[in-house]
Amino acid sequence: TKAILTLASVVRRPYLACPHVHVRNVSEVNYTALKENGIRVVVFDKDNTLTAPYELVIHPNATAGLQSALHIFGPHNVAILSNSAGTDDDTDLIDAKNIESALGISVIRHSEKKPGGLNEVMAHFNNIATDASQICIIGDRLLTDVVFGNLYGMLTIHCDPLCSGPDNARDNAAASIIRSVENKVMYGSWFGARMLRDRTLKHASWKGDTPLILQQQGESILLKSSEKSGGVETCTKD
């Protein structure tokens, strides 16, 4: 299957899992800077990116970021790409419709799960993005969200999972374990992790010279001087 072929591709080219930017949550992304650097549409993962797993309420730590994305790009240029809702596993698209009703964001319909599904993403936006490099994908999974984006030249932003401990009780157990391993491998201080980050793929329009990360200070959100972790722009954890 394509999933196995993609996994084999990541084994050969592990830098496909390296995001261009790493943030703690979607509210730390500078969406104005994204648009100024050629991004035309924003695609979010849902669980542990915008909401707690399988919940229909935007998580408080994601509220400001989602509102900013919708304001700057417009609601028709922002969507959710989930590996559950909107797929062939979603009987009668009930989950997709419930999410759209509750969150007010379109859910992309797709038969092929991440890290596949480019054609369905492009079709959803009806040529608003004429090239995959004009898409920014934001999610908490390196092997699905980030690999998907990097395979096709998107701008990739990886966020930490919104929930942990009891708040994350509804998360898929296997996904939670794999996510933890992914993050330890990617952001560890060991030599191999630094080599991986140094090989982060270049993006067609964002060259890394414009910070894409914001920092919350009191009631205002200010641009933060980003630190480079290898080739990945990361948010300094104060």
C-alpha cells in the first residue's frame, strides 16, 4: 500500500519528518508572516492541534491562533485535514459534519489518509493554492502531518500536543505512544537528531529569515526572536 511505501521513503529520507517550524501550540504562529511569505491556505490537523482528542470545542490554547488564521486568510482558505473525520472511515461523514457545525471550519473529504491526499486537498481549495508550496500544514504528528507536507513542498509547522495526562485520556493509545517516540527522536540532544534537523528541507518561498513564531506576553502577542534548532525554527521554552 501507499502507506508502506511512504514509510519506506521516510526510512530512506528521515529528514522528511523535520518541520520547518516547531511551536508549542497554533497560537504561537505568526499568520501574517505566513501570508507575506507566499502562503495562501492553512490546513490544520484537529485532535491535539485544535481540540482535545475527539472533542468538539476549540482548546483554549488554540483559540487565538485559529481566530488569527481565519481573520488573516479568510474562512474559505482554512480547513481541517483529519485522518478520521472526512475519510472513508467516517460513515456518512457524520464526524466531519459535526466538526463543521461545532467549529465553523471546513473538513476536507479525502479517501487517502495522511501522508497522502494531496489531490483532494488541492481540489478542496478550488485552485486558491495553485502549488503545494502555497499551503501551510500545521499538526502535532511528525510522521503524518509533517511528512505529508514535506513530501509535496508545503510549509510544515509542528506543534506540541495540546493535552497530556488525564486531559489526553481519549487520545488513540497507539498514536500517543508513536507521537512520544517521534518527538524524542526529532528534538533530542543526541547527534543523530541534530543531523536530522540540519537537513530540514528548504521551502520555495519562506527562506527562514522571517520569524514565523509569536510569543505571548501579558495581553499582547509580540514577535519573538526565534532560535534555530538545526534547520528548524523553534520556540524558545522559557
